[in-house]
Amino acid sequence: MLILITGASGFIGRHLSTYARELGHEVVGTYLSTQELTARDLPRSGIRWERLDMQDRAAVERLVTDLRPDGVFHLAAQAYAQKAWRDPADTFRTNVLGTIYLYEALRNAPPAKGTLLAASAAAYGVPPRLPISEDFALNPTNPYGVSKAAQDMLSLQYSLNFGLRIVRARLFGTTGPGKTGDALNDFARQVARIEKTGSAGPLKVGNLDTRRDVSDIRDVVRAVWTVFEVGDPRSPVNVGAGENYSIRSFAEALVRIARVPIEITPDPALFRPTDEPENRADISRLRGLGYSPTYPIDRTIADSLEYWREAERAA
């Protein structure tokens, strides 16, 4: 099967590309900038890499027409909430218009096995209660969440109106060794750098009082593939751990296993304008598809720190 993965150079995309290759599929992955191809865990063989800007409609149409893939995973997105606050228009051009451009192209070359959208729990906003069910209304509280809600609804619309099989995996927190831009790995990277000095140092943190449903990337790729294979376009599927953890617990766990004394130090620059206090996924629908998580959070924390220790040694 020929698989097209947009945004394959991103954290989830790199792991998903490797997973698809291990299953024996041919993979074409897209990237935006050559810098993305320098990631340490980027698959170096067995993947055909194509540069693609989702804001370039002609380029999107050309790639889909040339490839005519059997299956598509749409991961490409501007995925950072802080950047979305700074430039919401650019976020919408990539996430919303880019998705429209892709789906319009797929109307002319429908993938036989369908398309999966990497949707986001950010679209739920502040839920009325926990855990968060797929039946909850989408009430996003930041520009990134709004853009992901729009992607989500566009996917359903194109499925209902144009006969495309587009399934939606609503991803909650995804983390693991090598991710950038999330609290756990930001903390782990800071700890690794402090350890390299051989002296005590501060761990700079933002809001530690939020609680997040977070899954290991090695579990997430299995879950996403499961949704792609057997998901129903009419029924979005939460992809999460089904439990949540405080951001404070990540910082405290890293301090405990650090090799030098570290003091947790709040930094006002790391606080967001709004921050949902807590989320936790109801993953009953995902479990009903045959999936269950396997990586405990303690292993994810330890593996993430070791990743950044190795990066510091290599540097």
C-alpha cells in the first residue's frame, strides 16, 4: 500500500512513518523546511521525502495527482498554541485552508483505504465534565483549537458530501523521547543541560497546576493506525491514555532522577494567556476498536530524559 503522510517530518509523523514501513508499506512523507530533516529520529531510509507547503494549493494538488496514494494520514499543521496566539491568520492558512486544499485534491483521486485526520483534543476547550467523550460539543478556547475544530468538521463534511472515507483521531497529549515544544521534554532538556554543567541549576517552568491526558508516542502510533484501519468517518475517536497527570508531577519526577540538585523556578514568560485546567479522555471507543495503552508514564519520563542526555553528549 502506498501511504502519503503529510507532516511526516514532525514528531508523530516520524514515528508513524517508521511504523508504516515496519508494516511493509511504501511511504511518501512531506516536510516544510530542510531543517526538519535534521531530526535525530527521522527515518533515513525507506521513506521518500517531498517538500510541501500546505498553503500552496497547486503543490498539494500536484503531489496527490502524481502519487494517487492508497491511504493518507493528514498530520501537517501549525501545532503550537503560543505561535497561534501570535499569528492566528497563518495558523488558519496552514491548518484550515491546507486541509481544504488536500481534500479537494483527494476528491479527484480518492484513496482506496481512506484518509486519517490527526484531529486534536484542543477543539474541546473546557469540557463540562470529565472524562471527555467524543459526543461533547467542540468549544475551543484558543486559535489553535479553533483551527483544529474546523479541520475536524471539514473532515466530516467531506465524508458526508463527497464520499471520501475520512476518519478522525482526536489526539490528546502526545509525548515521548525527542519531542519539542511540550512541557515534559522542555523540562527534560533543561535538566540534561544542567546536568552537563555538573552544578545545581534552576528548572524554569510555566503553569504547573494543569493536568493533562498524555500518551507515549509509541502507543499513539498504534492507536492512530487502528483508527485508520477500522474507524468510522461518522464517529471521531479520542486517542489518549484515559487518565491524566499534573504538569507539576513531570517536573518533580525529573528533579528526583536528575544527577545534580535542581530547583523548580516559575518563569512568567512560559505562562499562556488561557490554559484549560484539566483534561482526560474517555477512550472507551478506542478500546472498542481493540487498542489499549502499554507504556507507563514513568518510563516515558525516564526515556525522554535519556534522549536529551544523549543529545547533550553528542553536542
